[in-house]
Amino acid sequence: MPGGHVGEGETSRAAAVRELEEETGVHVAEDTACQSRPGSPRPSPSSPPRGPDRNR
């Protein structure tokens, strides 16, 4: 994210949500924001779908 940073006392998730809104105008609720980190496991293609589209 251009110019993104984590402010003092701010969680990385809160910073990501704030930066997303600042840079794009898109607002998401912090408690619904998905977060990953380098090296974190990714779901395999055979994993059951998750999220709002899981019943489609």
C-alpha cells in the first residue's frame, strides 16, 4: 500500500483496514478483515469453501 504504516498502538489489521480506506475509499469492518502473513498456510484446492459465497 502506498505510504502505508502501522501507527503507534495500532494493530497491523487496524492499519490495513485504515490504509485500504485511505488509499481506495473502500471500507471494511476490522472484525471481518482477513489477514495473512508470509509463510502462512493457504487452503488447498480441496478445502471446503469459506465465506459468504460458500453456499453457491
